[in-house]
Amino acid sequence: MNAFPRSSKAASSVVRYSEANVPTEYGTFRVVVYREDLGRNGFHDHVAVVKGDVRGDDVLVRVHSECMTGEVLHSMKCDCREQLDLGLRRIAEEGRGAVFYLRQEGRGIGLGDKIRAYALQERGVDTVDANRMLGLPDDSRRYDVAAFMCADLGIHSVVLLTNNPLKVQALRAEGVPVARRVSAFVEPNEHNRGYLIAKTRRMGHHLDLATLVAGDHVGPIEPMMTETADGEPIAPDGEPKLRPLR
């Protein structure tokens, strides 16, 4: 398969700015910084955290959006930090892959409005309705920079580590061939269970809604389930599975 063209939306505003090897608790990664020119608003530095030779097909990739509250403050209201750790750990174990760390806090609404939404959630509003009450979109994230990163790194197709089917669709819309989806399940806690229920019920994320609501142990729809390019579930043994009811 030939490399796909760079995203036309990002090609004129994003450059590969700097890179270096960085040792982490999961091993040493190549950290590649992509600088996005925002015009009068300055710039954003997005990061590709790369392990091994990622040129070619079926590269394990986690496209991850910045979460200051979860990753810096260790907030328990979301599962972002745990999913970031999962991505780095899985890619280190694989020996090949990348985490794309995109600067789009709070599903793209920014830190200030995210905290405003948290204040509404304290009154019992879920994550979707909190955004809407503030006149903000449910999800305003963009993936043109991720598409640019893929093309620049020579990635031809990705195995996407996510529970979010809309992320699969969004990357494909940017021209990124997604070979299949792999579950990014992490154990819930008492503070983020409602958030995960809302993501499952209202945003279509692939988690077991019945066990989330019951407060029991929760897992992906199928343990370590993946999906084909057409969204057909396949089990770890490679055999197609019937999709369980949710």
C-alpha cells in the first residue's frame, strides 16, 4: 500500500519542528514535536511519541487528546490518564507504534470551559448536556494534524487503540486507513462511572453499558476485541464474533 497524501487542511499550517529520544517508565521513545501555526493565536505543539520503525501498514496507534486535569492533577473524573498510560505500555510491548498527543483539552473546548462544564456536572448534568448548556459542541476535536503525522512518519494504515467509533470515522474522513479498532478499556472508578455511562449511552463508546449501570466489573464488549476495517467485530483468536446487544 502506498502512503496516503498529507491532510490538505494541516499541510499548510503544521511542520515537523523537533525530535529527540526520551526515556520513560515504559522504555525509550522518539518524541517528535509538530508545530501548528494558529496565526494571530500563536501555535500549538502536538507530539508523536514513537516506538520502533512505524513505516508501513497496521501500525498500533493511540490518538490521544490532552487532559490537564487527568494527566497532571490525577483527577478521577475521567479515564484519560489511564488510557494514555495504556497506549504507551501497549506500544512498548508491541515494540512498534505511536501515541499522537493532540493539544485539544476537553474534547476541544479548552480547559476553562471544561471546568465550567465540570461545575454543571456537580449539579447532576452529564458531560454531553453540560457542554450543550454552555452553548458548546459535544465534541469539537479535529484529526487533520493526526493525519499529517501519519503521512509524515510513513504510516500507511493504523490499528487504532480506542473505544470511540466516531474517532475511527473521523480519521478515515481525513484519509487515514484504519485497518481495525482495538479496545482501550481501563478499569472504572466511583467518580468516573457516570462519565463512562454517558460516553457509552450518548456518544456510542464501546463499553458494556449494563455492567456500568449495575456498578459491577466492566469490560469492553468483547475482551480485547478488535474490529475489521468494516466495523465487524473479531475476537483475539481472529474469528468473527456476533456483536452482543448493549
